[in-house]
Amino acid sequence: MTYRCVALFGKVDSSAVIEALQFLHALLRQRDIEVLIDAAAANALGRDAAANIGQIRQRADVAIVVGGDGTLLGAARALAGHDVPLVGINQGRLGFMTDVARTDMAAAVDALLAGHFTPDRRMLLAARVLRDDAEVFRTLALNEVVLNKGDLGRMIEIELRVDGEFLYVLRADGMIVATPTGSTAYALSANGPILQPAVPGIALVPLCAHGLTYRPITIADACSVELRLVASYDGRVHVDGQGYFDARAGDRVLIERAPQAVTLLHPPGYSYFAMLREKLHWSATPHK
């Protein structure tokens, strides 16, 4: 793959991110690469020419995202279905998806332009909220869709169906529906399973269930999930921890694998299991 146009994204909430974006912009221009800068990053860099998301979708060959996983999540959803792969420069804390260290940016850019990065296709979830059979909300998620109690200081009740078949009524703080990518995010903190990204599955992870037998379940990615708020309980639908929709009692949240996907690009030597060992502080040295 030849990259002639690179888009830069960044959550410009620190001088370190601004410096990284400035460095990348200068480096790419030295390599005769056209650079598109999203509006937030362009404002922070003091540049007048900002590209809107439509221009980036049409012209960019690859997007470089500076920040944490949350910044990459937002860029990924915005570019989903437009064949713009993403590279993450880690400026956050854990960084399960942003796997290039800031100190390695120059070498990483050269390796990227030389075609040495490896593509990694990730599934998305498509979610809809139906109210009296009318669609009132629609979204995509790379990590997870969560139906929870919102601002209420009590549990809610959720009726769960998989492929139309009734599974149970859950009394809990909520339910996480996660992709393999999202299995190391919110779902992990709720004791959900870690799914290797290539696993074609969806994880259903109850949040603080009022009952010890409600366990996380992994279902096939071809399944459809329905979450219905039982009468008298309102709730809130969260998407990748970055947006939400206030749901009412009786609303149905329909979730399935989206036709769109996202491609992440990993640097030479990347290993998913090595990443898990590092981020989760597992033993890095095998016994002999």
C-alpha cells in the first residue's frame, strides 16, 4: 500500500499531544506526504486549513491518531466503512489499541510509509433503539454498547433475548455488549472474558447483577441481541464511553454485528499476547 495522504487526529488536551502532532506534521511534509488535519488538532496547532471528516474520508490513505484508546475510538467510528486504516500513537495510560510509543514515532512513520505495518480488521456493533417500534436512535460501536441505570441510584430490570429467543430478565446495574476489541475495556472491569480480536464473537457481560448465577456469555457474532427495559425502569444507552442516549421503560435496544469494519495497523513485531502481558502486568518470563 502506498500512502500519499495522511490524516492526523489528536485529543489536544496536553502540550505533549500538540508537540507530537507538530512533529508528525513536519516529518510527513519532509517525506512529501500530503497531510490533512482534523478540526480539533488544526485549531490547537494554530493552522487555518482544517479538513472536515468528509474530506478525510475521501482523500486520506491512512489516519494517525495521537492520544489514548478513547481518541482512537472516536476516529475509528467516524471513518468506519471508508477504508481508512488507523495507526495509534499512545499518549494515554493503558493503550490497548494505540500501540506506537511516542518515542518511536519517527521510526514508525518510516516503517508505515515503507509498507511494513500489519493490518488488523476489527468488527463493529450496530445498535438501534426502538420506541413503540419506531427507531429513535442509531449508532456504531467499536468497543461496546452498554445499557445501564444512568443517573438512578438503584438497579434496573432488562429482558434479554438472543436471536429472538428469551434468555432471562436481569436485575442489575446494566448489561455490556462488547466486541472482541472491547473485551479489554469496560467489559474487562466487569469480569468479562478476554476475546482475541480474530474470535467471531460478542460478549454479554452483566453489570453488578442481583444474583450470583448471571455469568458473562460469549455468543456468535452472527447473533442479534435485544435488550428491553422492563416497565417502570428508565435507563441510558452508552456507546464506547463517549456518547449516550436516554432510554425509557419499554424501549428495545437491538444490537448486531455491523456491516462496516475498522482496520488497525500494527508496527513490525507487534504481538497481541505480548501487549496483554505488558498492559495487564502478567508474568513476562516463561519458566524453563
